[in-house]
Amino acid sequence: MIALLLIAALHATPAPTVSEPYTHAQSRVDIGDGRHLNLYCVGNGSPTVIFDSGSEVGSGTLPWDRVQPAVAQFTRACSYDRAGYGFSDPGPLPRTSDAVVSDLHALLARAGMPPPYVLVAHSTAGLYEPLFADRYQDEVAGMVLVDPSAAGQEELFSSQYPKYAANREQQLAKLHECGDDPAQKQCQLPPTMERTSAAWKDPASELESISVDGAEVSGATHGYGTMPLIVLTATQDGQAMQTTMGASKAQVAYVENGWIAMHDQLAAQSSRGVNCVIAGVGHAIQTDKPDDVIEAIRQVIRLIPIEEKPSCAAWPSPKPAPTDAPRT
């Protein structure tokens, strides 16, 4: 699970072997105020699947290069670069969930992409797309949340991981340093992307806004009725967290159970929501096991007109036994 800690991922540069369409701008759409966001769509059909990534620097459309083409075989599939990412213009700071949701809605309208939409969100975007679905319920037909961030995660991580707060501040400091001087050697981006201050400042602002975003999403969400919803939860980052965050096995196990519980609560926002726990995969499920994400999207689309609940049968993984909170 926990590489979800965007912390570890914020300086990760996507692999250089990505497919050609993800190495340059596809369609830069004017969303107003002279700002443009990069949008990449392939395939035909309805509903349109919208992909939104986590907060990895240099990310955006890139993490979906193993999923989007496959989904385009059975419906319209679109990924985009949030403000400051990839080939999109920066956005006004702070980059809160409200700002991101407003940008995406403007992008879809200006691009002439009518609903219904199926939203697919990874990591930090798990705070954005649920808010979009709540705000525009008539436009969203389903959701797939890929190891998403959740309200309360910062408190959970801070309470159990001794090095979490210091690690977080260190990463933020590096992001701000690169934002002030992106030409520094340590400030690496994929070679096709220009080194701009926004490529670092916008992700930094998103990271700084996580707790506020979690509270905003919790306060705004009124439930999703009968909308089909699948949450995919990763469970293979515990050992790395013991080293990176100075955590004990008991602390890692407690956080893992808390992480699953948060995702259970997300899934419960719909009467047709399920949280499927996947064994043997880390936070980047769309990269490590793209077929799992494709299957979840296919299932959600199939169930939109059918009054059935999604199934976790494709991911047979027992949940860990409950654990008491270890002493810190």
C-alpha cells in the first residue's frame, strides 16, 4: 500500500520508455483566463473515462500509458495534465481540491466532452474526483479509485511513522527549492518536458493542501446513491515503510488496517461501492498491475445500467486481522 505516501513519489521521474503520445502535448484546451490544460483522448463510445493522476512531479497523463489504450478499445478514454503538470499551464495557488475540480469541469466543458463520465483517480486525485462526483452528480456515472488518498491519512501516518513529519518537510523543502530554481541538477523531469517553476510549485501546493482537502471532501460529500464504485487498495509497501519511516512491524500493520478502513468508508459512500484489497502490489497499481485497473473500469461501465453491486472476485485477497494501536 503505502508508497501512497506521495512523499516517496514526489521526486520520482516516470520511466523514459512511455508511449509516444505521452511525451508531448496532445490538445491544449483553453479553460479561461488564458490558461490551457493538456488533454489526451482516444477511442469512442460512452461513458467517457477520465483519468486523473497522483502528485508525482512530471506526472499527469504519463502514469496511464498502460491502461488508457486498453480502455480505449471499449469506450472513450481521456487523460489530462493538471495545472503545472506535464504540458499544462500553471494554476493560481493554492492548488486545493476545489481549484482542481473547477479546472477539470471547465476543461471538459471547453473541450466539448458531454457527460456521462466514469472517473478514475490515483493517489492524491482520490481527494479530487470524489469531490467532482459529489458536486456534479448528474454528470458522473461511476468511479474507480486506485489506492486513493483519503481524509485522515495525514493524522494516521503522523501518529505511527516516527520519521513521517520530518520526511514530509524535507520533500516540501526540495520541491520549493526546485520551484525557485528549476535548473538545478537535482530537479529532474522527463527529457521531453520543460523545467518550469510550476512543475515543482504546483505539486508542492497540492501536498501542502492535503489535510484541508481531506476535510473539504469529507464535509462536502453527501453520498453517491447507487453509482457503481470500486476502490482498489494496495498492500505491498509495508517493508519499505519500516526502513523509510522508521516504523515497526506493528506500526506498519496498524497503518495498513487503517488505510483499508479509510477505503472501506470511501466505498460505503455508494450503496454499490466495494473496496477490493489486492495482494502483492504496491501503490502504483496502474503501472504494476494495469489489468486490475482495466478490469475495474470495465466492471463499473458494465454495471451502470444494471442494479448489481460490483464484485471483488477478480482480486481474492483476505483483509489483514485487526490490530490494536501500537504505542509510539
